[in-house]
Amino acid sequence: MTLNRRFFTRFALAAVATLAAAPVLAQETYSLKFGHTGAPDHHFQTISEKFAELVAERTDNNVKIEVFPSDSLGKQMELVEGAFFGTTDMVLTSDAVLSNFVPEVGIINLPFIFSDSDAVRTVLDGEIGDQLGKKIEEQGAVLVGWWENGFRHITNSKMPIEKPEDLVGIKLRVPEGPIFVDTFTTLGANATPIAFTELYSALQLGVVDGQENPPAHILTQKFYEVQDYASRTGHIYLSSPVLISRAAFDKLPQEYQQVLLDTGRELAAEHTAMVLAAEDAQWAEIAEKGMKINDVDKAPFIEATRPVIEKYRKQFGPEIIDAIEQAGQ
């Protein structure tokens, strides 16, 4: 063996030994905290846990998402603000709360703009949903998906709401979104924004006479304990956008970013189907709890709230609202 060959052999053996002795670096893992307002038995928790499981599975357990229900990470306004400033990792919120930061998102909450859930998915899963997502990104957060809350109905402790005039003088809690305030002020109610975490006690103490929410919240928040009447008005649809802060998103490798986005959008339609499948049983249980339920003729309510549509048509321009109305009927 020549000198050069002996030198190369020794060098190769030394290199192999060095590599064998070097520690194997573990793949980096990422942890995200994900908050929402629903109770632990609400469908928000069910779909959020599924999201966390799928993301973990699809990233070989390198992205771990811990879900916090019941606003245990903070109130909705605080978490949404945190998503824009980078102090909140992820939040499942409402478009009503989000509209305080991205006003255009409030268009989704215009009264009676959607005929049913199919119309909602057509709008939010299409070009309009993408446009609103870009508005969110301009403020510093990333839209993961338009998840489901549902159509809202009025409960109160006074009387059945059968026509718009029945709302005159009713003290009604509404979410912290301007379109909700405008809608119920137009209908003659005393619209009072109150944080969701404070709503049960506000109803119990008579701070407000009533509130409006989908049946899942009426049931899981036990509003039937402090409310006598549920009127199925279906007046406003509320979506549940999932946000991740740009700071948290940018820490993830690109392939993990895509997993989050793909999984979030995949679960949007599944969440809607889950909510719809549960509603009949939820209404039956609400009735069993003692609430008196009535349906309404929506036509007078639609006519009474037209001024709200016109106000926001002027504010945001007619194009996007006309597009939603056309796609949403």
C-alpha cells in the first residue's frame, strides 16, 4: 500500500469514527397554544382537538398544539389583539370580534345576508373568503380557516319574539362587533356589548334581558337556567375564523406552515357538517330543559334590517356586499 493510500485509509476511518461518535440531532419541535371561548363540551373543543391531532400526525409529532377552552387563555378581544401583535399563538374567534380589527370581516355578519349554510360555505371557501383572508394578513395574522359557529337566535326572559316590534326596549346582549349593535339598535332593542365570559351572570342578574346565539351555546352555557324563551330568528350568521400570529407562523418550516393551512381549511366544511348534524338534538334538549321555543316569519325582520345593509354598502362599497348576496342566496 502506498503512502497516499495509507493516508487516505486512515483519514476515512477517522472520519467515520468521528461521525459515529457525533450526537444525533433531534428534529426541532414546535409548541402552539390555541384558545377559544367554547365550553369543554362545545363543538369548538371537539374540532380544535381534531385539528391538533391531525397537525401532530401530519408533522410526525413535531408541531404540538395545546387547546384551551372557555377563554382560559384570555378573553376573545385580548386573544385576537394578541394574534396581531404576536403575543397569542392561535385563536378560534368570531368574525364579530375580528371585525373590530379588520372591519371588512364584519360584512359576514350583515343580517339575513345568507340563506343557509351551503351559501355560507360557497362564500367563505371561495374568492370572497380569500379576499377577507388577505385583509387579515395585512394586519399581522394569518387565517388558518373559516370554521363554524352558525346562525343565531334570540333568547330572553320576557316574552317570545315573534315580530320586530317585540324587540323594542329589550335589553339584549350582543357580541363586541359594530354590525350587531347596528342591527339590534335598528330593530329597537337596547343593544349592549358584553364579553361572552360575563354573559351568564349578566342574564342572571338582569343586567340584560336576553342574548342571541346558536343552540350549542344556549345549551353548553346553560342559558336555559336564566332564560325562558328561545325565538328561532336565524338573523345573523357568525363564522369562527382560526388565526395564527405571523410571529408563530413564521417560526414554522414551510412544510409545517402548509400542513396548518391545509388542515384548517379541510376541517372548515367538516365543522359545518358537525354543527348542522347536532342542532336538531340540541333544540330538543333545550325544550326538555324548559325553554319555550317559537319560529318566526323572517320577512318582517329582513325588511326592518335593510337600513343596516344599506349603511355598510355605502361604507365598504356595493361590490363585495352584492357579490355575497348573489352567492349567498
